[in-house]
Amino acid sequence: MIKRKKILTVIKAVILWALSILIFVPIIIVVLNSFKTQGEAVSMRFTLPTEWVFSNYTHVMDQVDVLGAFKNSAIIAVSTVIIATVGGSLCSFVLSRRRSKLHKFMYIFFLVGLVAPLNMVPAVLVLQKLGMMDQLIGLILLYSALVTPLTIFLYYGFIGTVPKEIDEAAIIDGCGCMTLFWKVVFPLLKPVTVTVAILNFMNAWNDFITPFYVMNTSSKMPMTTMVYSFFGQYQRSWNYVCVIMVMIIVPIAVVYAFGQKYIIAGMTAGAVKG
């Protein structure tokens, strides 16, 4: 019986490794193509470069303002994470601790945002009225609004696992509302906070449609829209296109690598509680 369980475990591990390889193969092909010549990169084969062309990266950085687009994407993604995390966690704490009809209605109202699609026409009109069209602050606020429903959903479930007795003990010791949350409750929310930060960062970093409609000035465009314009000029130079794709993938891979152990715990708690 024990031997059979070990065999099943090995089979499952092999299957999971095979599926992982299938996922990583396209990424590896992109990375390898970024070091190939133009003619060799066109075939998009899973082979090592016959000649490692490291100058592809310097050529791309000379042709387009990669650092400027990278900075814009970083500002947008990090600001979105901060606004959504602070606002979503505070809102979820109130909604989770006060289970009145009004608060339940507000929670359901936010959950509608998980399934309701974004209508770009009214979003653009609102940004125009507020004078935030073609501005980083406008895109940041728009992203913050888009990721807030998921943020509240995950925080709400996780905060429900924190005993209310902790709140009562902190209040007896003289903690105010903000002190109670930031110094007592929030440190306990580390797994879901990391999960929320990673998901919101990826949503803001990878999105193409929203900045395509909202941003018009090339110097203010993030990485995704810059790739689109770059591909229009170099659609036959896949080695250069792959360089840009690698630059977009690396930050996401780094962020995910540092926070992956918290993601499952955060997603599971947010999905089953509340």
C-alpha cells in the first residue's frame, strides 16, 4: 500500500513537471530569441543561438525610451498597489467587523465589480471632465478602482479569520481605530497582503487596453503600449521584439518569485471565508 502511494506521488510529480515545462517553453523561447540574429529569430525555434548577440539589448534601448516606459509602468503599478492595498484593507476591515445590512449591501456592491466589465466610454469621459486624460494620475486612479473589488474580496475573507477578541483586547489597552488596525490587525494580514500586492501589480503592469485608450503622449506610455508601437516598426525583427518582451516579463517574474509562498494561503482564505 505504501509503495503504491509512492508510485502515485511520483506519477503526479512527473505530470506536474511536464505541465510546468509546457508553460515555460514559450518564455524560454522568447529569452533565447532575444540573443539571436534577426534571421535566426524568425523561425522561433527552441534552440540555443549559434551566435549570442548581446547587442540586441543596447540596440533596443538606443531606438526607444525603454527606461522612460519602464519608469512609467513602475510608477503606475506601485501606486496602484499602494492605493488599492490601503483603501481595500481599511474598507474590508470595517465591512468584516460590522455585519449590518448596510455593510453587507456594500460588500455585495463591491463584489459586482468582479464580474462587471469596464466600459471605456464613460471612463474616458470622467477622466476628461476631471482633467486627468493622458495623465499618469488618471490611469493610476482608474487601475485602483478596477482592482479594488478583488482586493476587498480577498481581505474580507482573511480578516474574518482574525479573532475579534484581539480587537477587544487592543481597545481595552487604549488603542484607537487606526492604531488598532495598523499596529494590531494589519501585521496579521501578511499572506493576503502579499497576494493582493502581486495580483494588483501584475494587473497594472500587464494591461494594454486601458492605457491604449487613456494615454496619448508617447513619453507617458507604459511598457505594454510601447511594445505595440515598437512592434509596428520592427515586426520582422523578432529578436528586438523579444528583447522588449523579456523586459516586461522580468519584473513580474521577480515579484512573483519573492511572494509565491503567500499567494495560495491568501487566495484560499479570501475564497472560502465571508
